[in-house]
Amino acid sequence: MRKKLFTSESVTEGHPDKLCDQISDAILDAAF
């Protein structure tokens, strides 16, 4: 659920899908 939230936020900023996937993964890694 959280990953989708971060991903949609990145998409609104205009980032490519692959990039926002990496960003959300990095955020999740940092959170855990």
C-alpha cells in the first residue's frame, strides 16, 4: 500500500516509472 502511495506521488512529479520504482524501494529500505 505504502509503495503505491510513494509511486503515485513520484508520478505526479513527472518521474519515469522505473525511477519512481527505485525511489519507492529506497524509501521502503530506509524505513525498514
